Amino acid sequence: MSESAAGGSTANGSVANEKAVGEGRRAGVKSLNHVAIGVSDLEASLRFYVEGLGMRKTLQKQTSALTPELMRLPEGTTGTTVFVQGDSRVGQIELVKWELPPGDDGRPKRPGDFGMGQLSFPVALEDVGVIHERLVEMGYEVYSAPTTTTVKNYGPVTLFLCEDPDGIQIELVALPSPETVREFRARAAAENG
């Protein structure tokens, strides 16, 4: 694909497909609506995301007859889908239990693989330990205790990683406030002169 076909620069240096809509606004993505995850056991996944992580169910439904065609799935594929969401009401996870033809033995993605390898969820600092303890008590694969580290040009973060029932790596991370990031960057700038 040529650069201009991919939305890159054209020979005259302009960006292809740069069309304004309305009041000079550029057409584009505004936020993340949802991420769909194929699961092997819908009830086990709901237990992890709802009981373990504290998300809430927002919608449960069967996939439509149009879904296989739209998603290029084998004819006759069906599925049950449940949407879950955190308190922020921004972005959801769609958990889908697909009924695919026999022989489909998909595996979870890992960092280094193409495609999604990890989901990261921001949590309050005071909740990191509580969620960690709850997931350990529920028997989930938790990689380590919560750890605090400093991210260069950003500030301190406290996090731990675990796996959902299908082996998808999950990061729970307490991020610094915007004020803390600004202060951290100002101190670093002053130290580096």
C-alpha cells in the first residue's frame, strides 16, 4: 500500500484524507467504545471481571444472524456476549463466548505476539492491595505482590499483573495524578538544568 493510500504524506507533503467536517473539525476517533475478548467460559470470565475486578454488567445478548457475515466468521457461528464496564463509564469489555466449528483451538495472546497481549486498568492507589488480595483469595494467577516503580518522565506507579481465566494478561495500575506528573517533570527538568 502506498503512503498516500495508508493516510501518509503525499508527494507535495500534505496528509491524504485530511478532510474537515463541520466547524473545521477533523473526522476521527473520539474515544474507545469497547474491546471484544473471545472467552472459553463466559461464567468464569464474568466471575473474574465482575467479582474479581469489581466491574459491572451493562448488557447481555445473543449475537445476531448478521454477525458471522460482518465479522468474517464461519457460517452458522453464534455467540453469547456480555458487556462489562468500570465506574468511569468510558470504554467497555465485550466478553464473547463463541460457538465456532470444531477444531478451533485459539490461544490467548502474549506480549510479543501480534494483536492484543495485555489489558491495563487504572485503579485507585488505595484499591490496588484490596483487589490483589481478592484475586489471590479467588484463586486467580497473580504474578506478584503490588510493586511501586518510577516511570521516567511520568512519576511513580503502583501495579501488579495477573491473568484472566483464558490467560489474558491483566495489569492493575495506580497512576499518578496529573498534578504529580507535572511536579515530577518540573523536578526532573530542574535537576537536569
